[in-house]
Amino acid sequence: RAIRQQTRSKLEVLELLRAIPTQTTLYIRASLLAEVISDVEKNAI
């Protein structure tokens, strides 16, 4: 969403997603996070 609204760049979004396991206490299943990252890499503008 942030990419579509141009509030964050694709690189910023990817950096934030990749930081989730080490920078937050938010638990997201590793396979789901990998799928989201892959989707952003392939489909984001």
C-alpha cells in the first residue's frame, strides 16, 4: 500500500520487511514473510 500511495519507495518497504524478524517482536511465519517479500520484489512499481 505504501508503494502504491508513494509514501515509501520499494526499497524502503523491502528493508522494513526484512527487518521484521530482528527489529520487532511481531511474529510472522517465516514462509509468509518470504512470500510477501517475494511479491513486493516482483510486483511492486
